[in-house]
Amino acid sequence: MPDLIAITGMGVVNAAGMGCREFDRSLKTGTSGIKANGHQDIHLRALIPDFDFPSRIEQFEMENPQRQKIIKLAHRASPGMRSALLAALEAWDMSSCLVDKNAVGLIVSGSNLNNQDVVEAYQRLILGRQVRPSYASQFLDSDYVGMISEALDIGGEGYCVGAASASGGAAIAMARRALLSGDLSAVVVVGAPTLLSSVEVSALRSVGALNIGNGEGSDIQPYQPFDQTASGFVYGQGAAALILEPLNDMKRSLAVLRASAMALDANHSTNPSVSGEVTVMKKALKQAGLEKEEIDLVNSHGTGSVLGDKVEAEALYSLFAKNSPWVNATKALSGHCLSSAGIVEAVAAVLQLRGGYLHANPALNNPVQGGIRWVGPERVEKDIRHILSNSFGFGGINTAQVFSHISTYHQE
């Protein structure tokens, strides 16, 4: 049996759910967080709703001095930072991790996370206004490491992992390696929101990757990953967190991380590769010690991009042939959360493992590929043992993870 890592805590903040309980409810009911808002750049978006940070953290157990310290930290933080901090706190509270702080690591997924702030600072500068002093540290992605480590009193190693939309998968892989090396006893993996400015939105529109929505109000078509009518991804904001530890306490373990693989296409373009995606899925299965027939669900990358969906569907068919597992796409409900997508979807995978269901793809009516067992507009009730979760990024970066039900440990 391969070395196994336990997920002992999870947290999530996105348009489809503020916290794991609410996100689980949205997944079960097929409730999307995507809204049509008539914005001049994007009609369809899945943004984190406004929330009151102090009231949100009342649910977590902590001493009052620590609570007040965290509230003070959050007061000075950006909305994206507050969201990432809230997700990390939920995961930490759920885990009840008792590891010495110097043996805990922190890995934040994503790079170029605060481009909204970059553009705002530049606009102030060209107008002759002063840029706020705090921007000196806040424009750096490492500010997330500093803020979250201070809030949780983490004293081990910490860094950011940038791999475009595969950042979440890459961060999970790095955490797994750190734990298997023995250098750390626990790792907090945090997916931070990617806050796009109008510059990135314009570029993504130009390259044809972004679904901005057509029409107004109720006339705007729903988000349809893997549907023949799909026309690009819907921008989503999301934060998520996992607490990973070696599997040694069954009662505290939510699920097992059996594998986390990475592979490159050796191609710097935005075009995905069937062979690259098949390669990384095979690597994950080999790492997990599983046969492809043992996978019950693929939680796909499924962005809604015309080319991306077509290539991933071809890769899935190539790998599984006529014995396809069920396939769904969390982005149909959460939007594409970019750098944090892999961790948001890891949370979704574990919730489905534990809940015994496969969440719906509400607008999937005409799939781009036959021969695949798509989850359509209705959820499927099913006991699940193993989930393969894909995350792919611009630059030919491919990642795949395998999450397993905790009961599988007893059976092998």
C-alpha cells in the first residue's frame, strides 16, 4: 500500500457556500453561486459575497486573546485575504490539530493573486495620489503566508506555489511530499482567491477563454461545462483550505489523499494536451496503487472552455474507454476559482465521498463526448470509494489527485 496522507480538516469560502456545511448543501441541491450582474466587462460571475469576519469566526473554538488578534489582523487585510483566512480557520478548527507549531507547514496556492490592487495602486500613482504604505507587502503573494501563519501561530516552513489554474493541485502535491519526507508533521494548504483586474479580464476575453454571458437578466445562458453550447469559463472567486497529516488517527480523518501527481506538456501555450492529461491521470493511479476500474468518480477540471472541455473529454475517454466512471464538474456551481480551484474542488470531492452522492451538472444536456458516464442535471446517490480530481493550467501544467473514503483503509 502506498504511503497515505489523511485530510483532517477543511474550509471553504465561495459563491456556492460560505463554509463546508453550506457548500455541501449547494452541491447536494445543485445550487449555483453564479450570478448575472450586468457588469460592463462580465455578465456572469461567481463572487464571494460580503461577510462580517468577526461574526463568522465566533463558531470556532479559540481563546479570546487569539480571537482578538485574528480580528485585528483581518481588519487590515484585503477581502481576498479575509476569505483565505476564514477558510484556513475553519479547516484548523475542524482538524483539532495538536502538532507542535514548528512542525506545521503552510503552502498557499497561487501567484499574481492581487492584480486588482496592483491596478488600483497604479491608477493612484498616475493621478498623483499616494500609494498606501501597506501595499509594500500586500502586493506580494507571500503576504498570505505571513498573515495566515501569524493567525494560526505556524512556525514551520511556508511558501506559495504558482501553477496557473493547476496551482491548487501543485500545492497539494508539495504538501504530500513534505509530509512523506518527514520534515513536517502537518501541512495547512490554502487556496487564495485570484482577484482579477480589468486588464486580465480583457486579455482572457480576447483569447476566448472567458464566458462573459450573452443578453441581460434571465436571458443569459447558464454555465455549461462539457455541454456543446459551452463558450468559456465563468470567473469565480474562492478560498479553500485543507489540513493534511500522516494517516495515523482514524477518528480525526475525513478522507485519504492517496495520490497527487504532476506532469508537464513541454508547451508554454494555453492549449491543453490529451496525452499530457492522460499521462498525469495514469501517474496518479499508479501512485495510489489503484486500477482505473476502481475509480468511482472523476471530479473533472471542466471549465466550460470549448477546447479545454473537448480535450479533457477525449483524455477521459482515452483512459477509461468504455468503462467510464461517473464524471462531474464542480465549476458548474462555483465558477472557475483559478488558483484556488484545485483546493475548492478537493473539498467538494471529500464532501461527496463522505455524503455518498455525485453532485449534479445542472446545465449539462448535450455532452461534447459520448461514451462517458456524465452526471447530468440530477445528482446521483452512490457510495464512493475513490475519486480522481483533475486540475490543469496554462503553460501545459497538469495535476491529478486521488481521494479515497476512509473506510478503504480498513479494507486493504
